[in-house]
Amino acid sequence: MILRQLLSHASVFTPLSLMIAQQEQAGDVENAGTDVKWLVGGKRPSKSREEPQALEVQEALSLLRPLDAQRTRLARYDKGSGFIGATMHYAKEAFVLLFMNGPPQDDHVNPHPKERKLSRPLAKAVQLLEGAARVNNSDAIYLLAEMNFYGNYTHPRNYKEAFRRYQELSSLTGNNTAQHMVGFFYATGIAGAVERDQAKALTYHTFAAKGGNTRSEMITAFRHHTGVGTPRNCNEAVSYYKKVADKAIVYSRSGPPGGMALQRDSYKLADEEGGVYGEGASVVSSGAYANRAGPNSDAHADFDDVLEYLDLMSRKGDLKATFSLGRLHYEGSRTMKRNLRTARAYFMIVSRTYWAKDGTIISDDTNGNGKIAAKAAGYLGRIFLRGEGMEQNFEKALTWFRRGVANGDSLCQYELGLMYLHGYGVRKDAVTAADYFKEASNQDFASAQVYLGQLYLDQGDVQTAIRYFELAARHGHIEAFYHLAEISNNGVGRERSCGVATAYYKIVAEKVETIHSSFQEANKAYEAGDIETALVEYMMAAEQGYESAQANVAYLLDEHRSILPLDRLVPWKKRRSSLLRNAILALVYWTRSAKQSNIDSMVKMGDYYFGGYGIDADMEKAATCYQAAAEFQQSAQALWNLGWMHENGLGVEQDFHLAKRFYDQALETNQESYLPVKMSLLKLRMRSFWNTITNGNVNSIQSEPEPKKEWSFQEWISNFLEDDHPYYHSADADDIDTGLPFDPIPANDPMPGGDDYYDEIDDGILDTLIIFGLATALVFLIYYRQQRQVNLRREVVVQQQVVPGVAAGAPAPGDEPHVPGQQADGGFFPLAGDPNFNQWVAGGVGH
């Protein structure tokens, strides 16, 4: 348990030594002393020396109990539904802006900030803690560091003092949490408390990771994975990511049957506003890669409105709406906590409309009620199996699962397989469990695919196991990624791949946010309007490698969201604190987010290089960022920026023709950019026209040449046969010059057939080709016959020379009698040299 979480609530206060002892007594050896852990070289003060100071710490905590952890913040109010709710929402915000919103009282960067006066109980508690810290009491030093860093118990934040206390504790005891915090200070240089030094940051995080600090293990793994402050080292990265993934999978498998319910708290703040550039201009809200909702989706609807609509339909007897309400309450969401009792009530309503108490079916299945009831039975059985919101009961769970299996529900099939595999209320039977897993996996149920893959892996069938793990990984199942990571890291059934293993381990580690991330605290602070606390918490998650946290930090630090900001013109607008004015740090996190394939962050990175925000302006780097974001036409904003840069020759060669091409691609990518693109093209054409008539040096807009394709002979014949004779149809009547003083084909031509003549051209060409083929075949046959006759004559001459006693000109033995008018070889055509040969050639036969 993290002491910071205890300090942020006024109801629980326990000294660290007592808290560690309680954890050890409860059997939580792994988490015992997570925040005050003595590493190699660290020595705890002797008991006799520590006891008086421990009493001072106890007294200080008793003084801090009544104090609330209040912070100066801009209050936020949820917008109600309807006209009255919206009116009250804006009225409250206007009241806070006009009367309850003073300027910030402290500046974290100012070397001489105005000191705030502490209340009497707080001042007394700080005095006691400082007295204990002077004699090296570790609990007192840690409490003072946390109070100065997080502003707990209304204590003003002082990051320089917090850094000094963390460094003191780290040097004194080797506490891994203190080492982690010192590394965080060196990595971010937050509020100017210390100069940024990535090498020192990695050093402290490495020591903390060696001591078992999970957050530092994540940070060290990410830095070796991406090369932050050190050359990239895949083996080091996979080693640290595996340590966190092992802890994550142990946590995931703990708890009730089926493992812990993992809740995702990491999301991007900019996506709530339509993206970094707003609705319609960002990749997440425009173009082919936008996170669009379908026509039947409620993604753009208010969550309360969705619940109200589903409740209305449920009251009308819609079982689908009733089941959806149960599922929403069971799974929960970012805006609604889980309510297991309410979920169970909705599931029971659905099941009772289909089954009687004894399990007999009382409703027909004409409207698919059986399928919906089977799904509800699956969730009811799961609630009883896991003991969620009620006492665990395997017998009732088995009853509900069997009802659902009768209707082919995949969740019931999987849960029954789980019960038979582990013997929950039934005898252990791995074969029966495998059968149920097989049936559920055939319906693409991810958890069943994972267990089926594990069974095949135990039998040594690695390839089949990998196939099932990959199927489950499509649904983001943590166990599937873990098994694939283990297989890739150890080279089981395939060649070892360090990069693939690192990627899979990273996914597993980031899925279990509870054990190391600070998203929950960051989201709460942001929703409450405490932007500074949210920034610090998001920054911690960003250092661990969460892309969404990196994008959030950069988004909160970004001061360049508009060319003409109106904030300065609003007199009551709250001035951004100095902690939120750090363009250099914003560029760092835009860059890290962009390296993890965030397209909008890549475009923002180009904007910072283009405008010189936090760094010297570099047009070439800006163009490179826009080019990377424009690949595969994902970002219309990046394409438009490239067009503008080519139009003006900034960072790239000035080229009007290429600028037009990028503008056109921007419109193709996002149809919502029609107006800005058309206005840009109008201006570009005017500049190109002026450049042409003045013989400018810039490449003007030119007509795009039509691409010519090299056809094969077969393609040429096919296109020729399919051609619609463009020479006839493309030419107008006025374009045909006959040379006659009159029109040979008047408009009212009464000739029968008319335009049907052109329709017969296709058939005429085909007939011509057929005749041509027949004529070629006839010529070949004639030539073949003549060659055969010449060969026969040669054979006759040879026989006459060999057979004796045959007179010249006399018929040889066996010859057929000579027919008048027929040649000696039997042919009717005159031979060459015959007087009739010339007449035959000239067509004179028969004349």
C-alpha cells in the first residue's frame, strides 16, 4: 500500500513501520515495505534511537488527521441533461469564474516565492516532523517529502524541498521509492527543482528497479526499449518488462475464479475534445482512421442519456435493453462504478421471463429471447461462481451455466470448462473441460481459446497452442499476450525474437495498471479541476512508457492550440501556472508519443519545430514530421501543411504543382477540409498563373499526364474487341469534314436501320476475324497438299530407276489407269512448266 494514498485521505493514518508490520502479519510479504524498503548498503537506525522520533511522528499524524487535503482548483461541474440542467451548469461555472476564481498565489519556478502562512496544527505537525528528520527518522523524512511534493494536508507545494527530502532519504537508507522519485525529478526537471539529466535519472531508476520498485522497473525497461538516456538494448528491456509482466500476471490470476477484473483508466484527454486539433481536424475524429461511431452506436451520446433510454425501453419489456443495463452495471465504466447488486437484479429479470423457478421454459424463442436469457444466465452464474456482491455458491453457478449451455452460450461453456478444470463444485475432468473450451472457442470466445491453448501447450503441441493464443490476442486477452511473450522470449516452437517478446511483455505490463500506474489519481484530479496534480500524475505514467499519458502531458502543457488565442482577451480567465508553461517538456512528450505511432502527436511535433516552441525553429525537421504523419494519407492536417510549405518554399523546394497535389490529397483524406482546401487552391492557382505569365522560376501547376500502360498482345486483342470505337463516337458531326457542299446524312435521314448500323460494327469485326482465320487455314492446307505431291513424284522417279524392264512413259506395275485430263501424279492442277500453268495462275481455267 502506498503511503501517499493514505496521506491524501484524512481518515486513515498509520506510521510506515506499523503499516509494514500489518502487511507482514496479513501475509502480504511481497508488498510489505514497498515504500520504505532497505536496500543493499542501507541501515535502519537502531530501535533505541528511533523510538522517541517515532512518537513525534505519531503526534504529528494525530495533528494532521483533522486537516482536509484541499487544493486550490477550478471547480468543475457535471453538465445536467435538459434545458434546466444545462442552465444550472453554466450558471455555476459563471459564478466560479466571476467570483470564486482568483489568480494563482504561488509560482513554482520563481526562486523567491511568496511563502504561505501555515495553520497552527499544520505548523506544529511540520515542526515535529522536521525535528524527527534532523535525527534521520526515515518516516518523518518521507512524510515531509510527500507533503511538499503532493501538497497533502493543505501544505503548500515546494518541489525543491521535496527533491531535497527524497534525495536525503535515498542517500540515508537506499529507499527504493525515494530513489524512484529522485530519478523522476532528474528525468523531468519539474518546476525547475533540478536540471534535467537523463543519465542520472536512469541511474536512480536502475537502483530502484534493482530494489524491486515496479514503477522504476517500467521506466528502466522503457528507456532501454526506446533509447532514452542510453543506447537501445533489447535484452535489458525484455528483462525488466518480464519482471513487471510476471507481477502483472500474478495479480491478474489472483482473486476469484477466472482472475481479477482489470479496469482500464488510461485514456487520452484530447480525444474527449475531438483530438489535439479539435473535432474534424484531428486523425481521431476525421478521415478513414477516425474513431467513428456506427449509426446504432451511443459513442457520441451522454452516458446518462443512454442509461435513461435503456431504462425506458426496459420498462416497456425490451429484454435486450434490460440485459444491456445489467451488463453496464456489472462491468462499469470510467463514468460509472460497478454495481453488482443492480446488475444481478437486471439479469434476474431477463432470466425469469424465459425460465420458471424449476428451470422449465415458460417463453417462446420467436424474438431471440432464449439467446438473451442464456447470456443473462452466464453472468448470473459468473456472479455466483466468483462471489461478487454475494456469497460464493458453486451449486447455483452450475445451475445457471447449464441453462445457458442448453442455448449455446459461449460464456456458460467457458465457465463450465473452468469449473471442471479446477474442480469448482464438480469433479476434476480435464477432458470434459477441454470439450467445453473447444465449443466456446469455436464461437471466438477469447478466454476459452487461452485455456485451450494452455492445454495444447501442456501436451507439447506448441504450434496449435500458438494458433489459439494468437486468436485470443486479437481480443486483447492478457494471458494470450503473456504466453506469446514467453514463447518468443524462450524460442519455444519458433526462433527467439527479443523485439517481439519485448512488445508482448510491454502490453501485459501496461494492462494491469493497478500495480504501478497513477492514472486513477490523475483522472480524478483532472475531473476535479486540479490540473497541476493531474499533470504530475500523468507525467509519472508517461515516464513508464504509457503513450496515452505522454499525449496527455503534452496536451496539458501545450499553449499553442490556436493562432489567435482569445484567452488573453478574457479578463477573468485564470492565468496558467508556471508549472503548466514548459514548451520544452511538451515537445519531449509530443516526440515520445509520436514514436509510439500517434499521428496527431507527430503533426504537433512538426508544429513545434515550425514555430520554434521550446526549440530553435527548423523548417526541414518540421517538413520531415509532416511527411511522416502524411504517409498512407492518415492526416489531412499534415498533408495541408506540406502543401502550404511547398507553396511558400519553407523547409522544402518551392513547387506550386507539388503543393496542389498535397492540397488535393488532404481533401481526399478528409472531406471536412473542403473549405480550407478550396480556398488554398484558389490562392495557389492565382500565384501559379502570375508565375507563368511572368516567367517565374517556380514550377507552375501543370496538367497531370494520363498514365500509359504497356499492353500484352492478349490484352491488346481483348481491349480491341471490347472497344466501343471511340473514333466514331468521340467525333461530333461538326468535326467531320466531307468536302461536300451539302450534308450527305441529313438529321431526318429516313434510311431504314439508321444508327443501328453502328451497333452492327461489333458483329462485323468478329465475322471478319473468323473469315480471316478460315482463309489462313485454307492457304495452309493448299501449301501442305502441294508439298505432299512433290514428295510423291520424287518417290515415283526413284521407283522407275530401280524397277527394270519398265519402258519410259509406260505405266508402272500397280499404277492406276490414266484418266483423260488428269496429270500423271493424279492431280488436276497443271504443274510448273506446263503451257496451261500460266492460264491457271491467271484464273484462265475454264475459259
